[in-house]
Amino acid sequence: MVSIKQAVILAGGIGTRLRPLTYKIPKPMILLNNKPFLEYLIELLKENGIEEIVLLLGYLPDKIKEYFGDGLNFGIKIKYLVGDVSFETGKRIKNAEELLDDNFLLMYCDNYWPLNLKKLVEYHDNHNVLATVTIYTNKDNFTKSNMRVDDKGYVILYDKSRQEKNLSGVDIGFFIINKKVLELMPDTNFSFEKEILPELIKKKQLAGYLTNHRYYSIGKIERLPVTEKFLQPKKVIFLDRDGVINKKAPKADYVKSWGEFEFLPGSVEAITFLTKNGYDLYIISNQAGIARGMMTPDDLKEIHQNMTNEIEKKGGKILGIYYCPHGWDYGCECRKPKPGMFFQAARERCLDLTKTIFIGDDERDAEAGEAAGVKTILVSPKKSFLEVVKELVNFDKNNANKTD
């Protein structure tokens, strides 16, 4: 498998769409939660095992160099290459040729996406290509799409105008690049996206890694508040309902009314314990009894209202409940083991799923968590919900003390 230890970040633009903020500072140094956006990217890269970063700068480069230096204070090695502000993305990459590893991660300086480098590299290897681009599926019409990917995972169209129909999503950067791509690059001032991506597509050398996890950007002023919210530190736990919070109904049956609902021993105590320790809690639950006509959405609403009332009486708090009303044969994206409910919650609540935990009780929960990039813990007769929670809180406290 290709080993990626180097990231290259395009950070030379003037940041016109961020004026007046960028009159005195370059775009990557925009503060979110009192920390430069670029620092969040560096932390993300460190978490993924990147050891060296090459920053391709242009506009106000000293502001970045003075803050980050050689990178050692941030636990990573940083190199710089400064070019004229007029240089386009392709020329910046071409000029950095002598600094580049044989394979590297290429990123834009204004997009944050919860990177899982291991999965991205595995996908790249499986497609045996010179480059792989990460593509947000854009199912929520967050922006305009610009790429089409075939059923084998190869990019077959890059539409810079974003006018074509039946597109697969939008590229968000996070490219895996083989250095041989530089052989396609001219010596002129050129755009990597406009000139090189179409060439790679022609040669069937560009794979498209599709992701449902929304990316966050500082490209426009109006996007800054939601990106800042996303990057705020949070402690988030998703909970399955049946088998974790309440007793499961017999097989092929469902908890259809509040009268049939029975809290499992210790479950309310566990939720209260998490709430008092600063965790945000959300429920993720399959409720196929609706599709089978055994209960109505109003029945479920009544159950959940009574459930949350009882939890709140003890000091616990559920911030949101996501449920799938469909049957197993409906073909939806929300029924576990599909991860759709996680992505819905992430979009609505500005959550980084890679920094959340899901507590469930069966294999479908584990599969759904894996598909969403959520760490999953399963309760069992040998380890109850309350025991899992106490271990988790103690682990987090010990880790927090180590980093203080």
C-alpha cells in the first residue's frame, strides 16, 4: 500500500471573497474559536499520521511563517515555498517538485473534511491510478456539483462550470497524488484543476472517493459561522434505543406504546451521568413498526416525549432523536446498518462524526457506525450501558489530565 507521510497545502491566494478580513491577514490565518483555520488542518493531518507539510504560499506569507515556524511546536515538520500571488495552483505545485515525496496528500487551504487517510489511501491503491480526489456527494444540495464518477469509482467528467446534469458531487480537495502527475504539467502559469484533472480523466487515471460527510469551508464570509460551530470542541455520543435505553420487544414485534416501554436497569442513570459530564446525546433508532403498520409516527412521538420527560426528571438530556420508519426492504439510506441517520445528524448539528461515539447493542449498530466513521461500543449481558459509560467518562477524564 502507498505510504503517505507528506501533505501539500495550496495556500497562496489573496482571499478576495473574504474581504475585508483578508486585507491584513492571509485566508488560512482567519481565526475560528480564536485559532487560525490552518492550525485545525495541521491538527487533522497529525491525527492521520502525516509527518511533514509543505505550504505553498503567495499572499502575505510571513504571517503564516511567523506563526507556525518550522512546525516543531505543533508536533510536525513544516516547509515553505513562496511564489508570486499571481501564480495559479498548477504552477505552485510544479515549482515545488524538488520538495515532493513520490506520493503525497494535496489539499486546499480553505476546506476542512474529517479525513480518514487510511481509507482514502486504500481506495486509491485499489484503483491503481495516478491520483484520487475526494468528492462530497452533495445529496443535501449544499453547493453545486462538478464531478461525475462511474460505477467503478473512476472520475469521467470534471465540469468547472457546474452546469452538467447527473453529477456525482463536488471535489473538496484532499487528493492523493503520485508525483508522476507532474510530468503532465506545463512550465506556464496554469490551473491544476482546469488543466490537469481533465488530462487525468482522459487517461482514466483519476479515481473519485465519494463521501457523505459534509465538508466545511472558509472560502466565503457567509460560511464562517457554521464552520466555526463545526470546529468547536464537543463531546458527542449517539445512543441506540431498543436494547440500550429500553428493553427490546420480542422478535418481529415493536415497542408500540408508552405502556410497552420499559427502561433497562441503569440506563437513565447512565444518560444522566453523561449529561452531567458535558456530553451531547442523540438517539439513532430503527423503527420499522411504522412501515409495518403496527404503530404510527404519533405513537412513536408519544413514546419519545414520555421517555425524554422521564430522563429529564433525573437530570439527563437528549438533544435530538433520529429514527428510520422504513422496513428492511425499502432501500432507504437511513435504516441501520446504513449510516444515513448519522449523516443527517451531522449536517443538522454541525458534528464531526469521526470525533463521536455510538453506543449500540447489535451487529447492525457496529456496521452503521463503521460506515459513518463513528467509533462504536456495543453493550452486552457482560457489560451494561452504565458500565460502558463509566469506563468511557473515566477514560476521557484521564486523557484530558494527560494533555493539561
